Amino acid sequence: MPDVLSSAFCLVVVLGFGLSCAFEMLLVPRPGWQRPLRAWLLHAGAWVLAVGLLYLITGRAWFSAVNVLALWLLIVLVSNAKYHSLREPFVCADFEYFSDAVRYPRLYLPFFGIGKAIGLALLFVIYLGCGLYFEPVGANAPVVATATLLGGVGLLWLGGRQPLPATFDASLDLGRWGLAASLWTYFFAARRPVALASLNSPFLGEAARPMADAPLADLVSVQSESFFDARQMWPGIREQVLSQFDTLRGEALAQGRLQVAAWGANTVRTEFAFLTGIKVDQLGVHRFNPYRHLARQGVASIALELKARGYRTVCVHPYVGSFYGRDKVLPALGFDEFIDVRSFTEQQKAGPFIGDCAVADKISELLDAPGRTQPLFIHAITMENHGPLHLESVAAADLALWFDRPLTAGLRDLAPYVRHLGNADRMLGQLREHLLARGTPTGLCFFGDHVPILPDVYAALGEPQGDTEYFIWSNTARSANTPADLGVEHLAKAFIDHLVPARDAA
């Protein structure tokens, strides 16, 4: 074996491995040193394999090690940024967000730090040039790299022979095993087959048949981006900001606090729980992004249930249809039609995204389409109140519309958030007025997907628990309801039970 393998290159590999462990100690939450041997083997195997692969490509030992360390440090920094905003560390499903950050930079880079991202990118480009120019290609690099690759594969095989027992509490598993082992374990867990019947969706069962003579109400569900009643967090928000919401909630068949499947972001977790009726705890590794693998398998859903009862099913989401793969996932979940941002115009924006009132207009247009013969189920996913809110500004003269006292420095981001809340309320007023004017029975289910990302506000006022609000309303019935807490996985079934006659058992 060449001397370089036993001396200089080994030094690079060992020193780099030590630095990778040191970088891991920057994580929040911080992993412990006492880990199963399998976890250390996976960490070492991943490191050795990555360095060996890059060494095979470039023939430069130090260049290869520093590049792998740079990638490792980037993952650590991204994990910390995610934990700061969402209370959850980096998981394997988050790797696809690196490409999303390039395609949709506004949604991601501001939380990492635009200046930090640009600075790191420039430093990396400079380093690439210097590394390739100044470090010579090592002697026998292909032989050394191949031996290193085989060593990395061997370590990963030893560490992965028996899977680590995952809890899928990302913080807990990270603390027990470290970053590399948790990423490895989650990667393979996501690719194991899932018995769909074991997920206990309330919509799984024999195909429903429409009632013989009973009329079927049109149904509209609105999943409101980052909606929760912020008035209970700070009394300076004017009550009338959500006046239409209060009216509808007072008339509703059911209403109350909603326990959702996400905090601050990851809308598809709440979305999937609503549509399928499956509790997040039953999803295993798929809880982090159920749309990546699981939802594409044709999971039972409210849309499929209502299609079997004779409904036409439509989803409206005023953003790019390929985001989260919704253009493929939602048809698999039973939607006949998916309407994305291409059906809206730039003039319909309220801030950087399509406004909620434009979504209300689209819902009304669908309900009033001439020649319609089927009852209609519309699921709308709004976008207007999507962050990052700290990039938006509000004119000082407008603050009095939403607040009855001055905003302190830490509460600045409340202004754009409450402005968008007011527009969500206007959307509800539009829908209420339109549905009351219709002759067709129509039900409306409204709920927030998660609380917003407002770290400075939460530092000043305290973090909200994470629950949002919901109501189920009908244009043909009123109810003197009492608030009832509900898990989001029960909401769609409750919506059907309130508005749709029972199945024909004949």
C-alpha cells in the first residue's frame, strides 16, 4: 500500500473526522458523546466515504476534506437556523429544501440570513479556485481513493446492519445518535413500504355511495396560511381585525381551538392530516414531509370519499404547483382539478403573494360555474400570509387601522402579520356574503395551518402554544355552539358529518 495512504492521507482523514465531531457540537440541541457504537460507525463511515469520493474525483486530499467539512458545517448552520425558527433540527427530508432554496429563495434564505448565504457562497468559490490551483494531485490518488471508499462502505455496513430504534422525535434522536446517524436512519426509514391500512384513516373502507334522494351540499374548506387569533397574544391588536371571523364563529355549527401538526412552517403536515384524517404520530418518518413519498401512494382522503359520493373535487393553491409536488400529490389524494398560481394575475397580489381575497373570488367563480351538475368540494390553501414577514414593511400611518397602541421595537413584525390577518378576515366576509346569497346549501370549514414565524415577537411576548382556530359553518343552519378543541386529523370527518347526509346503507 502506498506510503501516502498510511501517513499523509490518513492524517487528513483522522483530523477531518475530529473536526466533523467538533462541528457537531455547535448543533442546537447538542448531541451527546455517549452514543451506540453503531452511531459512531455511521458517522465515521459517512465521513470516510464522502472524503474518498471527492478524493477520487479531484486527487487532492486537503481540498477534499475541507470541502466535506464545509458541507457538514453548512448543514449544522442550516439546522440551527431551522431550530431557531421552527423548534426542530435538520432531518433527512430537509435535503430537498436545498434545491427549493434556489428555486424559491424568498421562502428560505431570509431565515438562514441572506448576507450569511452570500458571504459563504463567495468564500466557497474563492476556496475552490485556490484549492484546485495550489494543491497538487496526490500520488496514486485513484488507488488511495478506492481503498478509502471501500473503507467507508464497510463502516456504513457495520453501522447499518441493525437499524437504530428511531422515535422520530427529531431532537431526541439527534441528541442520542448525532447528526450523521439520525440522517442515515431517517433516510432508510422513509423508503420502507407502509401498510396504508395501518394508518387508520377514517376515510379508508368500502366505497361510499351517494344518497338516493338527499341533496348534497357544496363544501368549501379553507386552510389559511399562518392563521391564528393573535389578539389573545397581545391586547394592542384591535378586535375588529377579525370581526368577520368572530361573526362566522358565532354562527358556526362547531368551532374552537385546533391542534395542528406543524409549528411555524411545514404546511403540508397539517394539510395532509386534514385531508387524510391521519394523526401525525402514526406516520413515523413521514411526519416530516408526508408529500415526499407517502401521499403519492394514494392514501385514503376526504377528496376520495366525496368523489365516491358523487362530488367533483377541486384544490386551489395560488402558488407554484410543483412546490411540495402538489401537482402530483393532490391528484393522487383524489382531486379532479388542481388550480395553482397560473390561474391568478400579478394584480391579485397582496404583498409578495396572491391575496386571500383573490382566493375568495376564485372559490365564488367555481361555485357559480354555469352548467354544473355535480356537487362541489373545494379545498383552498391560501398563501398571502406566508413569511418571511420581517422582509415586509407597513406605513406608520396605517398602523392605527390594526393597533390601538404603539408597537415597540420587538413587535415590529406584528404589523405585516396583522395586516394579512385583516385580509384573511375580508376573505371570510366575502365568502359569507356570497354563500348566504346562494340558493344551494353550502358548508364552509376554515382553519389555520400553523402559527407564524415571528421570533422577535415571541421573544417579547412569549411563544404561543402552537394551536390555531377552526370553525364549521353552513349557510342554511345556525348553532348556539360552545367551543370544542379538536385535532386537525378529526376536522375533515367532522365537516362531512355536519354537512353531508349519512351513507346509503341499502
